[in-house]
Amino acid sequence: MKNISLFIMMIMFSFTTFAQVENDQKDKDKDHMKHKEMKHMKTMSHDEDATMYSDKMATKFNLNTEQKADLKRAQLKRWEAMKELKSEHKEEMANEDAEDMSKEKAEMHKQKMKIQDDFKEEVREILNENQYTKWESMHKEEMKMMHDEKTKMHHDKAKMKGDDMKVKKKDYDDDSNKQ
């Protein structure tokens, strides 16, 4: 009788282990697909990205051709401003010492937010009130998803490195509430 119950327990343990391995593989496959997609996005030109964005918005919000063209121009303008900011930031960070880096990062963040706010204002001028309300809702959701993905990536990197960088759930929740 003991042998049978021991045998049954071993089989059950094997099933749960197998299920976990299968889930891990699914997660790896999903991460791999995201990575391939991100790699493809990096090879896109700014013009291609802006076109894709304006096409997506035209479909989602039933934009006319003028709105679509204006949205593409606004997106290109945002991309160019971000590109310029990043190149300036890269040069400045190379010349900064460790003490000034945090100030520089804060300044860059402020400038990124300014670029983003300018983009939002341009979008507000391009779309009608109903379209803008829908866009703003969608945009907030996308930003939240991006923030969550970055946070997850940060946690995964720390876990992979074996760092003792454990982030408390409270700290994560505090960051999420700031948005």
C-alpha cells in the first residue's frame, strides 16, 4: 500500500514539474517573439514608423487624409526631437562625472516629457474632440503597458544577474500611482 501511494505521489510530482517546464517554454517563446518584433522595429526608419503609426491611428479613429498626414508629421517631429536629445545626452554623459549623472538624467527626463507634451498638444490640434478622447485613453494604456514591461525587464535582468536588487511591491505600486 505504501509503495502504491509513493508511486502515485511521484507521478503527480512529475506532472507538476512537466507543466512548469511547459509554461516556462511558452514564456520563453513569447519573449523571443517580442524580441524579434523589437529588433524589427529598430531596423525601421523613422519615416516607416511614422507611416505605420498614422495608418494605425487612421484605422482606429477614422481619420481623414489631412489628419493622417498631420499625425505622421507630428510623429516624425517627435522622433527627430528624441533622436537629437539622445545624441546630446550621450555626448554629455560621456563627459560627466558620476555626481552629475543623476542631474543629467533628471534633466533628460524633463526634456523627454516636454517633447511628449508637445506631441500631445499637436495631436489635440489634429484630432477632433471625440477622436482625441479615445486617443488619450489608448495612449495612457500603451504608456502603462510600456512602463510595466520596462519594470518587468528590470526585475528579470536583476534576477538573471543574481543581484540582490529585490524591489518591494510597495515601491512598484508607488511608481505606478505617480502616473
